Amino acid sequence: MFILFGKIFYSIVWLFLFVNLIHPYPTPANVVAYVGLLIFALTHGLQAWILYTTMTSQEKREDKFKPLRLFIFGFFESLSWKNKK
């Protein structure tokens, strides 16, 4: 249940950050949103890239969207992998 709430929270944060690109918030909030989007994209992108480079070709064939899910949901996705095992 904790993991589900975390994934929902991350989805809301991503939505908040992307809405700022379409319709910018007032001055102090839009700078925070731009910086937040940059940090989120860099950290989650790095996690997804590291996962993708360490996956074997068989793992890449079995689950093509694993790095994308990690990019979107961050460490909550990796926690769900731990619970599945």
C-alpha cells in the first residue's frame, strides 16, 4: 500500500512539474518548478540509464518498459521489485 501511495505521489509531482511548462506558475513558484523538473529528470534519468546498461539482453526482451517505469516512479518502482521476489 505504501508503494502504491508513493507511485501516486510521484505521478502527481510529475504532473505538477509538467503543467508549469504549459502554463507557468507565478514568478517564485515557476523557478522552483523548473529546478524541480531538472533535478527529477536528471536523477530519474540516471537511475533508468544505469538500470538499462546493467540489464542483459534477455532481461531487455522480457521487460522493455522497466527502465521507463523506473524513470517515472523512481525508487518506489525498485521497492515494488523487491516485494515481487
